[in-house]
Amino acid sequence: MKKENRVEQYLMAGIHIAIYCILPMIGFMTWVLCVPILFYGGMMTSVDDAQGLGQTLLVFSAPMLLFFAVIPVLFQLRRVSVRELGIKFSYDKKNIVVFGINCFIVIILLGRLVLNFNSPLDALPIVFQLCVIGISEEILCRGIIYHEIESGFGNKWFAVILSSMIFAFLFHSGDTDLANLAIRFPLGLALALVRCYTGNVYSSIMMHIWYNSWMFIL
């Protein structure tokens, strides 16, 4: 590939990555700021402020699924396949084993989490949101952004590292750099390596959910 074409390819890849990093965050934050005021007469700064499953779904779960998963995937599917985005499950032995192990851990930890509440219904909003976070962030970070980096720069290891940095320092920018470097960057690397190994995001979604559940229990 000529140098000029390579530079243009890298530039376009950078633009696409920036778009998928910034616009979903803007859409999500706009929704979270405006919808509670319109429907409930006040702001909600975190999922802990929501009362019941209905408010959790409307204020936090719906926009996360919409802006982090549904809309980005629909835009991507105009030019790439579901397999390239990692959202087509491959029924080979390694995928089934890795996915099965992670599902087992999710069931154990979510069951433990539910036991911390007086009633399973009280735990339902938290459980649902933890699952939504895992699904949405994995589809965006390890599905779409990972694909944009790998296809744009032609290096899967660069995709593993850069997507992990974006996950740690952009999508958790409200936390300290030290916490992101020590905890979320290694987590991002683990999730990206699983996505790289399996070729899809399903096992990384399960890993993300059980990690979130484990942190909530702690």
C-alpha cells in the first residue's frame, strides 16, 4: 500500500474511532440529563437515584442500549458483517467452553448479589442494569471500536491495547487515572484478549457482567 493511501486509511480510521467514542457518550448524557427532568421533575445523577425497575429502564438502561449498542451497530451494518463486529456466535469448542464457564460464574455471582437484598424484586433493577452495562459497553468497545481499530490499522494487538485504553480512560473518565490504570485498563485488556481469542463479544459480555457483579458485592 502506498504511503499516501496508508495515511488516508489511518486518518479515516481515527475519525471513525473518535465518532464512536464521542457521539454515544453525548447521546447517553443528554438523555440521562433531560429525561428525568421531563418525566420525574428532577435530575438523577446515578442509577441509585432511580426508584424501581421502570425508572432504571427508562433513564439509564434504555439510552445505554440505544446509544452504545443499537444505533452504532445499525450504522456499522451498512458496510460490515455481524461476524466482523463480533456479534455472531461461532459454535466451536473453544467458544462454547469459554462462554459456558463465564455464564456459570455470572449465575453464581448474580445469585449471591440477589441474596444481599430483602427480596429478589428489590435486586431486579441492579441486576438488569449490570447486565445492560456489560452488553452495551462490550458491543461498543470490544465490538465496534475494536473492529474499527483492527481493520483501520491492520493489527489485532494494537486493537487490543488501544480499545482497552479507550475503555479505561474515556468511558471511565469520571474516575481517577490511577484507578483506571490499575484496574480498568487491565480489565479492558482481559476482555479484549477474550474477544480476540473467541472472535466474538459474547464471552467478554459475560466476563464484564460477572466483574461488575463481583465489584457490587464487594
